[in-house]
Amino acid sequence: MSAAKNKLNHLAIIMDGNGRWAKKRHKPRAFGHREGMNNVQRITLAANKLGIKVLTLYAFSTENWARPKEEVAYLMNLPVRFFDKFMPTLQENNVKVNIMGYLDDLPKKTYDVVQRAMAETRDNTGLILNFAFNYGSRKEITTAVREIATLVSNGGLESDDITENTISEHLMTASFGEYQDPDLLIRTSGEMRISNFLLWQIAYSELAFSEKAWPDFNENDLKKFVENYQNRHRRFGKVDESDS
């Protein structure tokens, strides 16, 4: 009897390679970011059709502020362009938008548009499109530790009662409940590193890497990675009798 397929509820993607994709075509990096933005819609709709509950996309890291000012300015404007262009489609497909990260540090125009996108889709019940924007996992964990330390110092929690669940409950993915940890993490463009993304949450996630740059990563690629995941043998640190 064949083993049951793994259910993919939460998919996380490091959308890498926009700039290099543009450079190969003798275009400015902004051209690659624009095409990457367009691909977000395609992959979101494909993930929705596949029954994925949460799609987390690494859009802008806390380290990306060190990029050239012109590029950062362009990236800060991308959410405005994205939601202006694709909000009707997201609404039609019952997609709920969530943005996690240090949003208070964003330019006002960017902050306003992401808040509006979350508000307008709050009651949608389909796939959660979760952008990690101005996000860094080490900073996220540090913030969680500070919150827990404050609880302890105020007498709201005993230090001996701190568990892994306590930490998870103070991370930015806590609102996803049983789906807060990705089942599968994909990184595009051939790079094989995590880049400070969901370090706590991916402790037991399956990892996959695509040689394609993000703008070239298409619906068929996604389907193949999902099918590969569904047939993987997940142990979560346990010993399988068939391996002994």
C-alpha cells in the first residue's frame, strides 16, 4: 500500500534573482523587480488552485536597506504598484493579504498601502498571501525574546514556563495557528542559503532550490516542486522502521 501524500499547507518562497535576470537581458535591476512583481500574481493564483493555505514570500529584508538608494526607493514603491494593479484579482479569488515585518519603518506611502490591502481583504477566507516586508528573522526572534522577558519581569510569566510554543506565539507567524511553520521552503536562482528568513519556523521544513530566477519561475515549476514535496519521506527527527 502506498504511503499517504504530504499535505502542503504553508509554502514559503525566497524570491531571488530579479536583478541578475534583468542584467542578463541588459536591462536595469528595476526591470527585473517589475517582472518579479508580475510573477507574484501568477504564482499566488497557482498556489491558490493547489489548495495551499498560506503563501509566504520574502519580498524585502531588513538587510536590503543597504542596497543603492534608487533601488530601495523602487522596491518601496512596488507594493503600491502591486496592490493598485492586482487587488481586484486578489479579491475575486478570495485571497487574504498579510504583511509581516517592521512596518513602522516603511515610508508613509508604502505603509499606508499595505495597511489598506490588509484591511480590504481582512474578511477573505481563501489563501493567505503573506509578504515578509522589511523582515529579518534574527530581529524577529530578538523582538520575541524581549516581549517574553518583559512578561517575566512584570510577573505575567514564570521563566520555567517558557516553552517552544511560548516563543512561537510571539513570532510574526503566530496568527496562522497550525499553519505558522512552512511545510516547504523554495529558493529560486540557484542560491543555497536561507538569508535570515524564518529561521525558527523552518526547523523541520523541507527545502528545495530552483536554478531559475524568480521572474522565470512559473506555474509548472511550482506544481513540480509541490508534487516532489508530497512524495517526500518526512521523519521530523524520528527513526522510521523501514530504515532500520
